[in-house]
Amino acid sequence: MENAPTPEALFRPLIEHAIELSAQWHDGTYRKGVWRDPAFEVPEGEEVQIPVIAHLAAVASIVRRAGWGEETVAAAYLHDAIEDMNRHGQRLRRKQLRDAVGAEVARLVAQVSEQKLDDDGQMRPWRARKEDYLDSIRAGRPDAAAISLADKVHNLWSITQSLEAGEDIFSALSGDAEAQQWFHEAVLEASTHHDDPRLDPMRERLQTELDRYEAVLRSAD
């Protein structure tokens, strides 16, 4: 029987703050795919979308189950906060994030964030952004690799769910089927530069999702 958690371990204000901030920042923003019928009656003319916070919670849950600590879990909730604009077109600055949740969480978020814009404020090419991201995962710390693996596990699972539901998910993504496979395989490789044992089951799960993704693509040919 596992030891019961201490009262202090049951509630971590840092994680609560990260949940609050991520929910505020991503309020009104949604995922690019839907793969389930709604579980409730939807008003006529409306559609059910998946809020981004559902993805963030899934990623943080994977990180927590893999045994990482509160700062890593907090960063998992916030891993898209610097990278993605809110629904008002604003960008969260690293200093704002650091002031809110501390330097360690902000550092982790920065390590798993793409640099989407160039010095002129223009969107950088997809492949260049991904290559820089991979370099950051290789050179960063194991906890950043953990967030990256959890993110890609859920992203690839979501893509495959959308494909199985008959959605044209690639029309909503920047990278096509081949590019998505390359990138997720590259994240898996980048994570092998770290030897923390907590990464092992995360790598195994990402490989499982890659196998499932490839099988769905083959069945569609």
C-alpha cells in the first residue's frame, strides 16, 4: 500500500496559481480538433469545441503521474503561455510570467516554447521553429524534456483521435502528416539526451502514440 500523502502535498498554491493563470490566459481559445460527440444537448447553430485548458490539464497530469515536482507541474500548465497569444492578440512576456510564478517555472516554460516571430515580428518558417525547439530540449534540463514529451503525447493522441473521427485535421495544422511524424519522432530522440528514469515511461508512451498514428495513416492509404 502506498504511503498516504502529507496534508501539505494535497494542495500546492504554486500549482493552483499556474492553473488560474493558464485558464485566464487561454480563456476563449480552443484546440484545432474535435473527436467526440458532445455529452449534452448543444443549442442549435452552436458547436462544441475543446478549450485549450483541457490540453494543458492533460499535459500537467501526465507530468505529475510520471513523478515530477510542483514547479514542473506548474510549468506544464503554463507551457503554451509564452508561445501562444490570448484571444485579444496579446503576448505574455517572460518577465510577466516570472513575476507571477517565479524564475524556475518561467525558465522551464521558456525552454519548451517556440520562438514563433522573427526580429521584425513576422512568423518564422515552421521547420526553423521546430529545429530550434529541438535544440532547446536537447540542451535543457530533464524536467523541460518531461514537459515536452507529455505535450507531444497528448498532441499526437489528439491528432490520431481526430483522424479516426474522420476530421481533416491537417488542414488546421501547419505541418502535414509527414512533418508531424518527423517532429514527434525528433522530440523522442531529443529526450534521449537526458537519462532521468522518470522519462522512460514517457518515451515509451510517445512511441506508442507514434505507432498508433502511423497505423491510422497506413489504413487511410
